[in-house]
Amino acid sequence: MRLHRCEGCLAACGRQRRATPLNTIPRAIARTKLISKARVAPYTQKMSKENCAKTCEDAPPTPPDNDAPPMPWFGMDIGGTLTKLVYFEPRETNRRELDKETEVLKNIRRYLTRNSAYGKTGRRDVHLQMDNVTIRGRRGTLHFIRFPTSEVGAFLQLARSKGMADLVNTIYATGGGAYKFEEDFIKEVNMRLSKMDELDALIAGVLYVDCMNAQECYYWAPPDECAVHSHRYTTHASVPRLGGAPLIAGVLYVDCMNAQECYYWAPPDECAVHSHPPYSEAALSQYVRKPFDFSSPYPFLLVNIGSGVSVLVVNAPDDYYRVSGTSLGGGTFLGLCCLLTGCSSFEEAIALAASGDNTTVDKLVRDIYGGDYARFGLPGDLVASSFGQMCSAERRAKVSRADLARATVVTITNNIGSIARLCASNENIERVVFCGNFLRVNPLSMKLLSYAMSYWSRGALKALFLEHEGYFGAVGCLLHLDSNNHNHRRKQNPDGNADR
Ligand SMILES: Nc1ncnc2c1ncn2[C@@H]1O[C@H](COP(=O)(O)OP(=O)(O)OP(=O)(O)O)[C@@H](O)[C@H]1O
Ligand SMILES: CC(C)(CO)[C@@H](O)C(=O)NCCC(=O)O
């Protein structure tokens, strides 16, 4: 564990945003900033610094917190596709608790921690388990469990059959499903959902997990890491002035008056870039995963790729706003892949994509130009039009399921990368952190995002990834356990007195 992360949570080591005088900001950027400022109010949610500080303590367990809610401690994120459940298993159970621990509680702990599969679709991600974490002064283990949101009904039946409903009357939940299924929880198991905003929970979870796990944050280093990074120092190369018919009269006029008006940014070694087609497995397999020290994280862009995609600007633990989003996310990938290839699971779709070739599906720049469109820095291997070859019956007849799956991953990933890059440059942010379960078992997308961020920003942007991909919302929710709202279910005596 690293203490400086705790300071980060307190914003003590948080880097301040660069103070750029307004008159040095180009007009378009200034306008974007004004728009985003106008958006801040509805999107900005205050998070308690004390909470973050409390949970990030690296000190030995504090004396038992008498205000702490009774076990079991859960956080739940009921998303559009997957439900994530994080369960805290205390390491030391004190005498008082042992005496009080009911058979039901013991059974729940045994059931959750001894299995890695629950029914047909529930899974525990054992490789993500975090031992020796501290929550509310208690040491213990975090267990990470997921199941399809379409199975919430089955989960409620299970909760009932395991007697959980007799023990807990409030579950801390986030995600759209915390609203959508609220009545079902009450009707089926008489459990109340204490709801937390999904983006508040997401950020709290990211900061906490990163604080507890030194290996959490990483990036994919390209084979020629130094060369890629040197792009940022490249000066622009002039090319002859733009011909053709630009749409805006001003562009036409200025361009007409100035032969040097139009230029592009050439990478230092264009040939090197061309010899590594960015989408081929041969090029991507050379990327190496490396740890990244995220101890001074602010500001950063957080791109959560779930069913849909949310893009957040995070300036401090209690200062963020949602700057953008797109409906073309992980749900789109899976939906399109099922339609196009007949596959029936995310894992199958990703495995298919790994062995496919998107260049039989997409129209590349070289398919249009016969080579590079060098004037604007567009290499021949770049996708010019996603799925652009599929208007030909002849090509459709030849294409494989794997090729279609790969083209779908590449399409969705590049679009997200493009939005993320635009947001980062508009907001003047260098670090772009990608999370969400779309990245689960999906190194292809992570490497494509790494390539895209670095290439199109000439090394200025860094794509970062997090080990616990889609679980941060559930963790953030768990951190908000609050004894005022979270009581053991009490059996009512006939005389109306509560009895445990
Ligand atoms: N086992 C799986 N089953 C279904 N989808 C999976 C699975 N593993 C990874 N995914 C991918 O993860 C995406 C869901 O990610 P995540 O759990 O982060 O979002 P969500 O919370 O369900 O969605 P949202 O936040 O938009 O409500 C799916 O759309 C799919 O692309
Ligand atoms: C609606 C949410 C926030 C639910 O998690 C997510 O799926 C999302 O951000 N979708 C993209 C919506 C948009 O901005 O177009």
C-alpha cells in the first residue's frame, strides 16, 4: 500500500490544473470550456474527502468502529448488462462478533468465498481478489462477483434461499438497475436499496482501489516507446496549399490568400509507422504491459466503457463532471457481434475477434488511394471506412465470422478512442484512464486505444488502464456503507419489541 495515494485522496498531492490565461486559449477551446463550465453544475457531485481519507488509511486497524454497520458488507452495481457485487470478508472477527455471528452469516460467507461459480451465470473473479484491504478500520478481503443483469430475478431468489433477506434490510446499490429494480428488491426479499449515483461511486471506487493496490494502474508500451513519445516534439511539416472546395467561405478565402495556410503534422518517421500496420496482430502483439505510477493523478479523463460510454473530467476526488458519452459502447459491440457472427457470449466474440482480420471488412485508406494519403498524415493502413467493403456481395461471400468480429471491435474501439482524444485535447488533459467491462479479457481494444491515443496526439496523450476494470462502481458503493441506514433485520416479537 502506498501512503501517498491517501494524500492524493485528500487532494494534498493532486496537481492543480494548469492556469492558462484566457486570452492564450484558442477561441474554439475557450468556447468549449465555457460550455463545459455551464454543464458543471448538474454533473458535479461533491464527494466527502473524509470518507476517502478514512478508507485509504494505511495504519493498523483502528479500534472497532462501533458505528460500523453489521456484517455482511456488500456493494452492488446493477448495470445495463452486468451486475457487479463486491463482498468484504473481514480478516479478524472479534470475540463479540463471533458470538453474535449467526449461522446464516457463516453460510453466506462460506457460499461466496468457497465458490467461483454461482448457478449458470454468476462468476467470482478470483484473480481480482484483494487481500489485506482496510475499510472502516477493518482489515479483510474484497471478493469480486458478477452476473448478467438479466438474472437479477434469480439473484433475488438465491438471496431469499440463503436467508440473506433475513439478515440484511438494506443493500448499497448503484447503476441504473438500482432504480429500475428497486421495487423488485422490496417485493421479493423485503430489502431496501440505498442508492448511490453511479459516477460518484465509480470515481470513489477508482481512487480507493488504486490506493490499495500498487499494481492497479498500467499502460501498454509500444515496441518503440521512445520513438512514439518523441512525436510530441515534432514541428509541423508544410505541404502545398489546400486545393479543392472547403465548406466554409472563410477557410476558402484565407487558404486562397496564403500558400502556407494548410499543413499537417508528420510523425518523425513515417516509414516506421507504415511498416507497422496498427491493426495487425503482428504489430499489436509487440505491445508490453507496464505498471504506471498513478500517485499524482489529477487532472485525468475517465472513460468508462460499459454498455454505453461515459467520459468524465476528474480534477479532484470531489470535483468532476461528465463531459461526454456515446451510445456506441460495449453493448453495441456485443449486440452487433451476436447479429453478425451468431456468437452467444462476450468471451466468444472476443476470442473470434482475436483470430480475425478486419482489413477484409473495412475499407482502408490504401483501398481508396492505392497507398497513403500522406498530405494529411493518413497512412494507407488506416481504416478509412469501417465495414466499407461490405457493400460488395462478392466480398461479403468471402468474409469470415472472425473477420466480422474483429472489424466490430476495431470500429467500436476506434470511435471511443476518437471521442476520448477530442475530449482530452479540449480539456487540456494528458492522462486518459479507460475502465469498464468492455475491456475485460480484451487486450486488443486496450492496445488499439493505446496506439490511437499516442499516434493521433503525437505522444502527448497516455492511455491508462485499471486491473479491476468494471468493479469500481460496486467498490465505491461499498465504501459508502452507513450504519444509520443499514441495520440488521430484527425479528419482531409479538409484543412489537425488536429482537435479533
Ligand atoms: N460476461 C460478460 N457478459 C456480457 N458482457 C460482458 C461480459 N464481460 C464483458 N462484457 C462487456 O462489458 C460490457 C458491460 O460493461 P459494464 O459491466 O462495465 O457496464 P454496465 O454497468 O453493464 O453498463 P452501463 O454502465 O452502461 O449501465 C458489455 O456490454 C460487454 O461489452
Ligand atoms: C446511461 C449510462 C450512464 C448508464 O450507465 C451509460 O450507458 C452511458 O453513459 N451511455 C451513453 C449515453 C450518451 O452519452 O450517449
